[in-house]
Amino acid sequence: MKRRWLLSSILLLPLAALFAFGPGDAVRNVPNSSFERGEVLYYRVHYGLINAADATIEVSKDLQRVNDRPCYKATVTGRTTGSFDFFMRVRDTWRTYIDTTSILPQKFFRNIEENNYRKKETIDFDHVKDVAQVETRKKDKDNVRHETFKVPDNVQDMVSGFYFLRTLNYDNRRIGDVIRVQGFFDNQVFTMDVIYKGRETVETKAGDIRAIKLVPKMPANKLFRGENAISVYLSDDRNKVPVLIQAELFVGAVKVDMYKYQGLKNRLNLVAQN
């Protein structure tokens, strides 16, 4: 795996393992009591004892209209900090336009700046025809590629999948239950099983938070150590925000820690301090 993918994976751990898929018609109706416009989540990415990067996940205060559908505009930004910024400079932006009714992506945008590597990608989703139209631009601005891919019903991109996962109800799940998830990324459709591991209280820079633990079963790869290398903790409340992500890599350990938040739709389930 090239070095530039290491930091991309670290910055997007809250998202990369959490695609979501739900059966249904071309335009489904997904109740959402978990997030709203104006929500902003702030994260620190720690590589061992080093502060490696900062990431922000934000829902715009204004609704957008895409493909004649009202949409949330959700943006993820990630940037390396400190010593990491000297040898692996990352400035990444990921954006999706999420249908407010179906929580499906109508359009996805990705701008990658990692050292000298540059890539811009736009994906337009047609959930009636089940296709994704992809436009890719590399460092050479004249190098533009247009491709069309067949995708499953209700397919998610990486960012919209994160928000759809937050709408699920975990109250009646048993430890060991598997959530079958599916997404479209890098011109590929792939499926992953996410295992429900119960509830715990976790320490974060925002405070001690009661949380739901999920472990995505990872395919064999050269980055993560084993199929259970990632643990994702969602707040155990109606928000279900990712408050902590831990990952074991072949070259160390990574922790993604929420340190600040604003605009939550519901009260965060913090543990009272004596």
C-alpha cells in the first residue's frame, strides 16, 4: 500500500468501515431523529502518542436541492498536523449531498491533496436506474475520465453511509448480531459485515460517554492487523455520533477521538462526574 493511502485511511476511519445498505424501493423513507442541519463534530487523530491529524464532519445549515430532491450537504475535512505534516502533508475534502427522505446520496465529491498527489472526483447517483456516473480528474487538469458503473439498490457513498448508520435502532440487537453493509468507493461496490458488540463507557476528550460498540469485519489487507482490528463507538443516545475509533495497524495503533461538538439534535449521553 502506498504511503498516501495510510493517512487517508487514518483520517477517514470514522467512515471507511461504515457503509450502509438497506433493502427497499428506489426512493425509500428513512426516519431520522439523529442529526440535523448545523451539526459539527471535531476529531483528533492520534498515531501512538503523536497527534497526527485533525478532522471535521459538518452538516451545512442550509438545505441544497440536487436532482430535484432536498438534500443535506455533509462535508468531511482532514489535515495532518505537527511532525506528520512535514513528511505526509494531507489536505482532503469529502462532500456528499444526502436526500433528506431516503438518506441516500444524490451527489458525492472528493478532493484529495496528499503531498504531490492530486485527485478530484465527482459521482452522480441515479437511484432509479441504479447507476453511478463518475468524473475523475488527476493532477493534469486535461486528464479527465468519465465512467458509469452499475450499483445496488440504495447504495451509499462513504459519507452518506456514515449518516445512514446513525439512523439505525440498536436497542433490540444482541451481542454478535451482524449488520450487512454495502457501499460504492473507488469505482467499486463492496460489502462488509459489522458486528454489534454491546455497550460500554468510553473516555474521550469531550468527556466520558456511554457508547455502542461496533466492529467491522475487515478483509485481508496490508494496513489493519486482523479482521477485528477496528472498533467504532457511537454515542448511546439518539444522536449516535461516532465518539471514538480505535484501530490496530501493522505499524502501530491509531485512535480517532472526538474532542468538541456543536449543533447536536439531542443531548449527548455523558457520564455524570462526581
